[in-house]
Amino acid sequence: MKRAYNFNAGPSALPLPVLEKAQAEFINYNSTGMSVMELSHRSKDFEQILENAKNLLKELLDIPDTYEILFLQGGASLQFSMVPMNFLGTDQTAAYALTGSWSEKALKEAKKEGKTAVAASTSEGKYRSIPKQADIILPEEDIAYLHITSNNTIYGTQWHEYPSFEGVDLIADMSSDILCKKIDINQFSLIYAGAQKNLGPSGVTLVILKKELLDRIPDNLPTMLDYRTHVKNNSLYHTPPTFGIYMLSLVLEWVKEQGGVDAIQKHNEHKASLLYECMELYPDFYRPHADKDSRSIMNVTFTLPNEELTKSFLQQAKEKGFVGLAGHRSVGGCRASIYNAVPLEACEALASFMKEFRQANVTVSEI
Amino acid sequence: MKRAYNFNAGPSALPLPVLEKAQAEFINYNSTGMSVMELSHRSKDFEQILENAKNLLKELLDIPDTYEILFLQGGASLQFSMVPMNFLGTDQTAAYALTGSWSEKALKEAKKEGKTAVAASTSEGKYRSIPKQADIILPEEDIAYLHITSNNTIYGTQWHEYPSFEGVDLIADMSSDILCKKIDINQFSLIYAGAQKNLGPSGVTLVILKKELLDRIPDNLPTMLDYRTHVKNNSLYHTPPTFGIYMLSLVLEWVKEQGGVDAIQKHNEHKASLLYECMELYPDFYRPHADKDSRSIMNVTFTLPNEELTKSFLQQAKEKGFVGLAGHRSVGGCRASIYNAVPLEACEALASFMKEFRQANVTVSEI
């Protein structure tokens, strides 16, 4: 069986050894005579899966005991509402740094819950860049938190240095780059991430939050939307997505086997460099969307000199077995999502194809 | 490999042929070179899975085109809030029939969203029964809807005739008995169900709702909690739990292969009768919790003459490979959850064990 070169933006590639392990024990997990999906979420076997996932996250991301780790549902999209419902006080203002469509969506939901301010935006530059610390202007009011989107899948940009303001809680949507590189958890008060890029299958949302934040939550929220519910019940207030959490635990084990986040980061940087070098070699042919200092090691975005060439590139790529290279429907162009589980081989094959395609399509005068 | 006799209350048994099919194509779905989990939720392959699931539901439950079918996240617990947020108008009262812990929880969340009334409750009788139509007293106010829990997993009771009031929208939590028997969809304005009992793995929530209900939804709800968001986007507003929906589609195919809901119902009634007959044979030894006219064909609940015998029964059952027979931690006793995918063989084995255990533990004078 030939594995596809999977550059999907999410749900996306999973490590083959993880899939193989899950397949082997799919019907009979740990000699229970049951699939993981058939285990009670209150059984010892599932509790171990959950604890294992939490412990691996603590280890891989160096999460101190002052943080809680939750596995929820609803993706980043539900977090867009939960964050302000829980932490945007009546007299406070929530500050948002806008770096793309996802941060716009986060802001839109926050506006429904209270007062907000745009602390920075690179929208005028078509979201080609990430704001510098100096570009972020916090409002004078009492700030509930500053929200950022750490990686922008659609535009292919990524924060390389996180903003930091004394006494201001930083909240990050890390759906598309969690575990891709070393971070200092202590810079953040809350991190959330849909699992379907670097963590596992869709349907699980990881939340890592500072315990002291819990004191700020107002009473009378819908029980399911109050973080305290899930903290008190160790993510077992209601039936969690058990199989998704199991797959996530296997992915974390795989990350550890690769040498942890440091090793994964080096690998990711190498993979990304193959594609960016190709674009730097032929800047008139492969035109990057992101500014060099803001570009992402997770999503590499570019366009070709014209629509026709872009179309032809995507068509030929598809025929050669590259999956998911079309840019997001809102911006067009091309995008290679090269999350943790995308193997080096796939990036090498894509870089080769990019060179071949240029060779075959550039006019002689341009060479 | 020996399959466990799985009587878990949810997540629960899945049909073996479904697990086998999913295992076989786990790494290479439909010759894509990818797992279902690795497919884009906007790919043709996944769209087909989603459409297939919807079409099978329409066929199996005879759902007319005046209804929408949605696949959401958050389980019944999030529906407890979404239902009143969307359909409980400012000047209206939402009526709840209380038949157990889950309906109490549904009411608790509704109270946070507006005015409510208890239209019926069997709480005083320890939730041994289901109210009759005549027992349901609707408040005089403008009724937003009447909410019922169609099957009560903890107490082992089930509605056999649904209440019906002219002009009153009936909303049902069918998490634990959807697809277990023939129903007339037209009696309901909205049905919701966590998938983890009769439909598939945990992490998917099925919602079936009458289109005309959508006009009642107020503006400015959190986008993810507004049913219209998911209707407009065919459950693809954000990344859905793709693998869960795939498993659900396989379970629906299996239901169809069994002969549809009619055949499943006969099978379920047969399975339940084996256990209830055993209890009727030894009413002093196996004491049913539910009244005869209210008992469930999904969850069979009973206690033994004393705590010690109950403990011993559960211990020996466990040793013999019966899984999940302990009653819910809130009520104790025993519970056999015999959802659609629990095979007849498991119920036969349990009935035999019940007879043997009684034989070995009843005092001679009682025989």
C-alpha cells in the first residue's frame, strides 16, 4: 500500500506507526475483548489512557503543576466563545491581535460576550506578517487578556516571539502549531488547540490553563461551557471522545519516541526549509505569501505567476499523488501543510516536483 | 480472540462486523492511501461518508424532508443548553417531564436560560415509572416546548407512548434509545442523541430537527451554539469529528443489513425478555427497579436481596467475563445495558448466569 503525500490543512496526516498500532489493537484493546471505543469512560483502562495522555503532555511541553490539562469537544470554534464567557469580566476589555481569519473569528465571538479591542492587526498587509511586540497597543482599560493565534493556517504565518506584557494574561489558539516547537508554557495563561493537526483526529480539543484563572469564572454559565466543570471532573463530566483521546495519547508517545519536541522542531524546520529554499531559488515563479520573518514552519503558502499556472500546478500535483495542496478557498493559491506527522520524504518529493514543474513551465527567456 | 460480554451503559458495544470493516480499511480508506482520520473534512471521500450517514438515517427512521439532520459535538450535555438557548423565548415557558437524572440535568440548564416548568415528575416514586399522558400538566403560559428523556439509562425506564399536545413542540433526548425501535418522527420537533450507545463511538451528537423551528432562533447566540450555523454549513461549519461520523455511518449500514429498525426492535425485545423473564421467575431474588409498564428494552435494572449478594453477583459476573453490570454510581444495584449491538448470545449467557447464581445463593427454604 502506498501512503499518500498528505499535505491536508487539517484533519491531516497521522504518523504511520500510530495508525498501525491503533489498527492492530482496534478490536481487542489490552486484552479486554473490546475496542477502545467500547470501553466505559469510567473504566480503569480508559482512565489509564487519559492519565497517560496528560502525563505525556506535561512531559513534552514541560507543563508545571500550576496548570490544568483538559480534553474537551467543539474545537477552537467553541473556545472562541468559552474564553470570553469565562474570562472577560463585565468592566474589562479583551484585547485581540488579528493575524488572519481565525483570530477574526475569535474576536467576533468575543464581541458577543463583552468589550473588546484590536491590539494589533496585519490585515492591511493582507496578513503577510506577524506584529512585533512594539506594534501591539493595549487599550488603557482593564485588560481581561490578550488573545493571539499562534499560527495562521490560511496565510502561512506564525508567531516566533510571543508578546509579553506585565500583568496581562496571554491566551493563544495553538490549533495549528502546538507541539511543533519548543515553547515556554509559563508565558501563557491559557492555550487551546483542536487536535486535528498535530495531536490526533478531529473531535478533541486540548485546553491547558493556569489554575489561578479559574477564580475569575462567573457563576451560572452553562455547565458544559464552564471550565471548572471539566477541571473538577478530570474531563469526565460527560462522556469524552474516548477514541480521539486514545489516538492523541498514541501520537504523544510517537512524539516522545522521535526525541520529544526539540527533535520534532528540528525535523519541522528541515522540512520547511526544503520548500522555502525552493521558493527563494525561484522567487518569480513561486511567490510566497508570508513575509520571511513571519513565515510558518507548519503551513507554506505561495502562488504561481498566474491563475492558469497555479491550476496546472495543482492538477499535476494531484495526479502525482500529492494531496491537499490547494490554498484555502478564501485566498486561493497553494498551501502545503507540513504538520509534525508529514514525513521528510513527502517534503522532498514536493520540492522535487516544484523544481520539475518550474523547469517545464518557465519560458526560456526567464531561465 | 474472545469478545467480552459488554453491557456497558455507554460508550458501549459496537457490532463486530463494523469494527472489522473499520479495522480493515483503517490505514487505507477507499484506496486513498490515507486513514479516514487523515481525510480533509471538505474532501469528496468525507462528503460521501457524511451524505451516506444522513441518507441512511433518513431511510431507517423515515425522516421527511421537512427535517434537518446534524452531526455536532458536546453530547446531550451541551444540547441541554443549546435547546433552551435556541428555542426558549423571553416570554415563554419550557416544560420538562422529569423521569430521571438526565432530565433533571436538562432542566437545570434550561433554568439558566429562561422560564421553566415541571410538567410531570416520577421522582417521588424513585423514578420507577414513566408518566402517562394524563399525568402531564402543562403550564398555562405560552409553552416553548415540552422536553422528555425517551429512555432513562440509570433507572431503566423508557417511554412507550410519547406525550402529544396540540400545538406543543415535543423535544426528546434519545441518547440511549434512538434506533432501538420504530418511532414516528413527526411526533417530534427536535430529537438529539449522543452517539455512544446505539449509533457509534462517543464524540458525535446527532440532532434531527424540524426546519420550521429554525425561524424561532434569536440572533447573536455564540455561532457554534446556533443550530442555523450547522444547518447552513451541512455540519461542516468547523471540523466535525470525522472518524466518529464514519463509524456512525458503518453502524447505520449494519442496522440496515439487520433488516432495519423493525428487525432491530424485535431483536431488542427478545433480548430484553430473556432478562425480564428471569426476574419475573425469581421476583424475590432479582428485584426490578422499573415498573413493568415502564421498563426499558435498553437498560435492565435490578437489585438483589441485600448488598452482600449484589456485590457477590457483580464480582462473579466480572470473573465470568461480563462487563459493565454495576448500576450507576448514583443508585447502585445492577444494570445490564443491552443496546442494539449487544448480541443475543450475551443476553442468553447473562440469563443463564443469573439462574445459576440464584440457584447457588438462595437458601433451601426459599426454593
